[in-house]
Amino acid sequence: IEACILNGGVGGFNSWSEFNKMVRDLPVFRPNIVISYSGLNDMPGVSHIHCENPYINTHYIKEYLKAGNFKGGLHVPLVREDHAGVWLTRSQQMSAICNLHNAHFLRILQPSLGYGQYAFDLQNDKDKELFVETQKRGFLLKDFYDKIKEDKRFSELDFIYDFTNIFDGLSKLFNDFRHPNRNGYFIIANHINNELKKILNTI
């Protein structure tokens, strides 16, 4: 198909950042399809996510304070949801923005080490190194993803796509704890392509 693809990915973005980008950009670019690939940057323990208020990306708070020169600081009310609940609520809000602008929305819960049945190849230096790191850090991600999937919205919202297990039984697919290598991204791209084919048949 003929298509123009706009890569809106930004390092460090979480759902709060994505939502604000959609509010700003969708009326301008008017895309037919919006793909949100996320998950990890919303989990507890990520350095730039506020530990008590998961709606907040502290990178942006610092910029707001600097730009606005707020002498007394910026006070944001605490939310009643945990990090998993916020990921799902933001998913619903992003879907609403897409619906407003007639864009199909795909919200992908990304695969990562620490969740699923990834088969570390301990004869491979990189996989061996990542295996050790995953033993230290993986429990936070597993708890976060489990809470997302326990929420009934996860199975009810048809725009959410669960990619967390697409690397089960495979190895040598990651550059670091959260970022796949070229082969890993190729697998992800194929899964996205399969979902896009279904959508393109309806529009």
C-alpha cells in the first residue's frame, strides 16, 4: 500500500507524554492509524516517573517549572489508581482522542525481559549478561504487567494488543533489559503488520 509513516517515538515517554502528544498532533497530521507501543516506561521504579503519582513524567515537570518560572513549585493532585490502572486509563483516553479524529488506534503492551518465557541462551555472552540483570530487576515488571492483565479492561478493550509473550521460547533478541535488537524488532514488526492487515480490510 501507499503510506506515509510518521515516527513519533521519543525516548523516555510514558503514557502521560503520549497522550499529550496525541492531543497536540492528531488535529494537525490527521493519521488514519495510530500505534502506541509502550508499557515499560509506566512501571513503578522508572526514574522519571513520579513514585507517588504515576500520571507525572518528571522530565516535563522540570521543563514546566523552568519555562513558567513557578516560584512555589507545581502541585499536582495525587491519583487514586496505581501505575497499572493509569496505563489502562491513559489507553482509554488516547483511544477517545483517536476516535475524535477518526483514527484507528492500536495500543501495544510491549514485550520485555522479566515477563514471559524468554529462553536465555547462557552460552551467548549478551544473553548471559541480561539473564543476571533480569534476576535483579524483572520482579517489578512482572508485578506491573500482572496487575494490568488482572484489570477487566485489559480483555474488554479491543484496541489493546498483548505482545508480552511473542518472544516465548526464543533467545538472543535483546540489546539490553528493555530494548530488543534488530532480530527482536523484526518479530515485533511482523506482529504489527499482521494486525494492520486486519484493520486495512475494514477501512
